[in-house]
Amino acid sequence: MRFSLRAWCLVLMVIALIFLPGVMPGARAQIITNGGFESGSTGWSFTGGSAVTAGNILTPAHSGNFYATLANGGGTITQAVNIPTAGTYQLQFFLAPAVSLSLGTLNFSVTIGGVTTNLTYAVTVVGLGGYNLYTVTATLSAGLTNLVFTNLPGTLTAPLRLDDVSLTQIPGPVPGIGMLSYLVVILFGLLLGRKRLRNIFLRLKSVYLGHDR
């Protein structure tokens, strides 16, 4: 029994569609334990008066019912993170002052993989400030590493609210994806045939021109 060209194209396209998802990068897994502090202090350690705090009307959590207070005067919040594979990771978190009685800049730092990044929060309104989203990109080796948040001294200091901490790996390009995609398109074109492709193109063209009127 001899297969026609279109039959072989159909077989190859099915094979490509089956194996293509297997080489695509999967969903980015969350590495931080209890990033929203909804399970209390689970996964975290605190120094200098820092602690998990229940949100209220005046000082709410970013999401859920709890956040972590990063105490002024050098308070720290730490988690030992297990990095599954070496690569580039994206750390994100939300931070706001608990209360600030004057305008200025609040200073804090984030350390991960032995690298410290100094960050700031600009207080533009006396009282309570809203949450800002912070993103830090880090190249990490596989294994345990400490994630440390520190409230730094400065001209202006205040307790800080920390919430919704996440750490995910940024997937790199997967070799062969572009070639497989082109293969699927070519096989699909061969399967349909030149005449059908021309009819589809003419229909799309008529729809496009109809929308422009």
C-alpha cells in the first residue's frame, strides 16, 4: 500500500505536534515557601523585631490577611531557598511603609545568591504609602541560598510591609523550537495544497478589506 504525499505530510505533522509540546519550556515553578505569609512564619526567620503581622484597615496586606513587618533599625527577614537548577531567576515582591511621619526616601536591601541589591521607597505622602512592586533578576547556582530582606538605616526610617514574595526561573530558549514550528507550517501547507491555501488567502483578504470600509 503506497502512501500519497499528502498522507505522509499528515503523518509527519501529527508526529511534530505530539513531540513539540514535550520540548517546550514548562510553567515556571514557584520556589518560595509561604511567600504571602498566610501560613505565619513557616519558611521564614526574623531578627530585630521583624514579624508576621495581621493586616487591618490602616495597614492592609497586599493580598490575603497577613504580611511581614520588616522592622526599622536593621530588622531582617530570611528564607533558605533551594534552587533546583542553575540559571537566571526573577525575584518579585510588594513592599510599602507601615507608617511614615515625614517625606523622604526609605532604604532597604535584598540579598540572594550572595549578591546584595540596595533599593528605595520614595515617601511622597505623609502617613501610609501604597505597595510598590519590585523585581530583581539574579543568576543563581543550584543548591541552598539565603534570601534576605534588610531594613537599612537612613535619614528617614520606618517599618516596612513585605508581601507576596515570589522566585521563579526565567526559561531560556529551547533549541529546535523554531525549526519544528517551520516544519509544522510547511507540512500544513503541503497537506492543504496550493489551491486551498489560495482560497484561504483570498477569504482572509476579503474579510480584511471588508473591515477597512
